[in-house]
Amino acid sequence: MKLDVVTLDAGKAGSIELPDDIFGIEDIRGDILQRVVTWQLAKRRSGNHKIQVRNEVSRTGKKMYKQKGTGGARHGSRRAAQFVGGAKAHGPVVRSHEFSLTKKVRALGLRHALSSKAKTGSLVVLDAAKLDTPKTAALRAHFDKLGLTNALIIAGAEVDGAFKLAARNIPNVDVLPNAGLNVYDVLRRHTLVLTRDAVEAIQARLADKDAA
């Protein structure tokens, strides 16, 4: 598929050919996208929720009363879960929520995420994401010309310093280098903006997955 390349001033900077196997998938697999997003979010969870187990509760370990002859149930410790102030049974403990997902599925999810943006007309190819001075007002004006209000910008191998500083105070706009491209951030923003360098890097990245 062919797409026009624009500048920050909304001018034309030629066109670019996008591979159909990355940006032109017609049948978008929602189940693949869901698997990849769930995998990403699971990796981000800190897993530091914690309750006190029996050996961590600060209560006496003395037997409450004698085993027999009281007419009541047999108990050995006030640390048990059924007593007020006791431990909690089967509660959460510190653990990792991460699970594995094959590289092929992750690459396929990225292909479908990119194709979904191209299919809905929410993909913009930018000539370069660079500014002379880190002025947020100036960058806002550029975004207004391009019609960007909620966007993810993949700015190249490294994000231009002035562009990064100018964009960080603009709400609903994320700026990432090529290495930061991921399915979750692509889907959570309305528009995906790629520089020429980013398009080349994506092709190289997914070509490696095909070779593997």
C-alpha cells in the first residue's frame, strides 16, 4: 500500500510504499491483539500485594484452652484465620504475574495492530520528528495542522531532544523511539504517527521475525 508522507507543517514530502504483510492485513485478529495486550500488562504488574500468613501474625502461640472437656471446638492458636486479628487464609502473596508468549505471536500481534491503524485511516507517516527549539506551543500548532489530538509518535532510533521536551506537556500524546513500539500503546492512542526511519526499522524488525 502507498501512503503520502507529510511534514510537521502539514506539507507533502513525497510518498512511501508500505508492505501489505505488515500494514495491509484485512482480517484483523482481535484474539491475537488481546493475548499480546494481556501479556504486556501482566509483565507491568508489580505483584507486591501481600497479606500476613500464620507465622507473621504477632499473637501468642500459647494453646487457647485445654484440648478436651470444655464442650467447645478444639483450637491450638489464636493466629488461625477464623479469629479476629488472626492471619488470612489463602490471601495474595508477592509473586510475578508474568507469563510467556511466543515471539511469533508477539510479532503477529504487532502486524495486526499496525494494520488496524492503516485500515481505519489512523496511520500518518511523518518525514521527521525534529524541532529547532523545545517549544510546546510551537509543537501544538504543528499538531493542530496535522489534526493530531490523541497520538502515539514513533520518532526514530532516538527521539530528538527538543521534540521530546516539547511533547511531554501535551496530554494524550506519547513519543517513543523505534525500540519502544508495542501493541498496547499503538491501540490505546487514536492515531499512530511513524517517521520514515521508523517505517524502515519496523520492516527490518519484522523481517527478522520471519527469518526466525
